[in-house]
Amino acid sequence: MRFRQVYEERGKLFLVTQLCRGGELYGRIAQDRLTEEQAALAMASVVAAVAYCHRNCITHGDIKPENFVFTTRVKQPPLLS
């Protein structure tokens, strides 16, 4: 996911990222809109994202399908976290 801007205000950090119009992974799971192959690709992306974080000593405290989004509404867009 591309970062656009970072703002800090009263001890809070705000990250502005690219707009992802494809919806959440959870939405596609709930609507039964993923084939087995698409689900495998999505899980590979999730695992790769978590591995990247861990390699860089970053802990994600809320890993769930709602926190992974698709960039566009096409059938198999890239999945972002």
C-alpha cells in the first residue's frame, strides 16, 4: 500500500494511503465470491504481508479479513493490508 502523507497531532499519528476501491477481503468471503484459487492467492498475500511486518520488527495487533483490502473491484486485484 502506498503512503501519501503522515500527520501527527496530540500524540496521534495519521497515515494517509492510496484509495482502495475493491472492498475488504471479508466482504468477498461473506458473499462467497472467491474461487479456491483466488482464496489461495489472497492467503498468500496475507501471509506475505505478515512476514514482511515481522521481518521489520512490526507487530500487527488486529489481523482479520476486514483489515485486508483490494485495490480495485476487478475479479482478482492485488490484496493490500
